Amino acid sequence: MPHRPHRPKYADLHHLTEDERIELIGRKVMEDGAVCGVLVDDEPGKAGRYILKLKAKFPGLKVHDVFNGPTKGVVTIKVGPRDASRN
């Protein structure tokens, strides 16, 4: 059987409200212990707003990184549980 490289799972949450997205992302992190990359438009304050909402609703969530990309006009927020050593 040929080796298949690990492919990250992807979910397009664009059709949901921002608060519905926050809920799904936070639950995935907290219930599954997942580390997630959340891509948001590079609008002033948008990444910060997501971070504040995620941390307020899910106190055990940790922001591991925030960076521009992978494409122009996008900011990536990498979030996971405080203890991501099990991932």
C-alpha cells in the first residue's frame, strides 16, 4: 500500500456567523485536543476580536501563533489547548 502523506482536515465555516465559528473552533480545540489554524481576513482588528472571543469563551484555549498568510489579505491564528504536548 502506498504511503499517503498526512493531509490536514479543512472546514469552510464562511456560511456561519462569527460567533458560530468561534463556538465550533473552541469546541474542536477543547473537546478533541486539536490544534487549529484559523484563517481570517486581514481587516483591522478582526484577528484580535477572534482571539478575545475564543479566550473569553474557552479559558483553556491557548493562542500558539498569529501570522500573515498563507495568502495576501489573510491572517492565520493557530490555537490549541494549553497542553498541546499530546498532539
